Amino acid sequence: MLALLVEDVTLIKQRQLTVAVRFRGGAITTLMLPRPLTAQQLRATHEGVRRQIDALLDEYTDAEVAHILNQRGLRTGAGDAFDPVSVQWVRFSAKLDSLKDRLLAAGWLTSKQIAARIGVSRTTLARMRAGGRIKGRICNRLGEWLYWPPALPRPEFATTDAHVAANCDGVGEDLSREMTVLLAEHTDAQVADILNRRGLRTGAGDSFDPITVQWVRSSARLESLEERLRAAGWLTPTQIAQRLGVHRSTVADWRDKGRICNDRGEWLYSPPRQLVPDGKTPAPHAATDDEGSSTAGGAV
């Protein structure tokens, strides 16, 4: 029946479908129709759902986002429940950053980075996190941890490293000068104790601890007590023992000539012109040069 009415049909595919119908009587009718969706488009997640995923990824992992979307009764474009893989696919197709990417961009550090920055092992870092001494959070379904650097303000007020000292008590230059003076004579733990007794607090409002002091030192490029003593010529037990030709156990008897240089209890010694343990005298031909090096061939 239709063939008796229609002479021919012309179909033009552009952004829309143009359908030109010529009837046998000579009349022409043109229709503009939307192009049908592809199979991929038919299964695509709704734009409103993608916006919700983008907002949730500021605080949640892919698995947590999937759980929240399912609780809200939302479904994928195919009508299925969400799972971590489907959320990951939406992220990939919509070019959305993951929670880990967003946290790293905001200044959070990986376990390796924070351990290297504050000078502890990753095992110690895990104990610090468990004890509440450092803020950490899982950033993906693989169980990876990211850490917020100590002494920085809370994450919602993140700033650059250049302003770490300024955020510790509101007067960054004064704090830096005060720490510079204290670090000339005190370890990080001792500096933290002194700052707390003076009523100073970090930018997060917490008391200072050795890790916080170490982080501020690193950010403000302040040298530690150990670095200052080494620069002044102080030596380790091994170095002073080699310099004077004695055993390290002998050096331990000269603690009145040394001092603890860090929170690990390591000792440094000021090289003497002539340092002899009690009850011993140097060999008759022994002498020391201006740097304290023994010219004797044997042990002192």
C-alpha cells in the first residue's frame, strides 16, 4: 500500500537525519529526525549520575562510591548495580580524577614520600598512624595509604610548603627564628618540649612533637642539631675512634667530651687536641696535629 503512495525516499545522515519523501503525485515532504543512539550511548551512565560520582570522588574510593550510589537506588546505563569496576569505567570515560589523584594534588603524600620526608621507616610510620600521631587515610580499594604532612593546617585549609612555618603559630618568621636558636643546642624532641612549655601550637592546634619539629625544619630548611654539630667539626664515635686510634668502647668512657645529637640517642664528639682515657697515657712518641689526629702508629 505504501509503495503505491511513495515514489522514493532520500536519507541524509548528518548531525540529524534528513528524510525527504517524494510522493507519486509530485509532492515532497522533508522530515528532520534525531540520529538514533549507538549501543555505547544507550548504555552510558546518565549525566546526573556522573555529576554525583564526580562529587563523591572528593571523599570516597571507587568501591565506596559504588556502595553509596547503590544505596541511593541509582543504576548504570545498562540498568545494573554499580561496582568498583563500573565506577572506574565512568571515571575513565568522563576523565574524572580518582580519590588518590585528588588527594595527591591537595598535598597528601604517599607512604614512601612521607617516610623519606620525616626520616622514619614505613613500619614506624604505620605505628605512628595507629597511635594517632600522623593523619592518614586509605585512597583506593587496594588499601594504599596517603598521609597529611604534620604541622600543616587541616586538609580543607591546605597551603604550600613555603607557608608551613607561618601556619604553625601565625607568626612564621618569629617561629623560624626561635627554632633556629633552639636547634643550635637542642634535639627535635627537646625543641618540641620547649615550644609546648612556651604555649606554642601547630597550625592544626596540636602540641608539638619530634615529628612535627622535623617537618617544620625540612619545610623551612633549618639544620638539625646533628647537622650543625657536624658542620662545626664534631665527629661520630667511629670517626673519633679512628682519629685517635682507640676502640669505640674506649670512646664511650669519654662521654663528658661528647653530647647526644638526635632523638635516636646517637653521640657526637668534639675532637680534642689530646684525649686520653683514665689510667692510660699515650705512647712516648705519640703526638697530635692541630686537628687532633694521632701521629702514633699504635693505639693510644
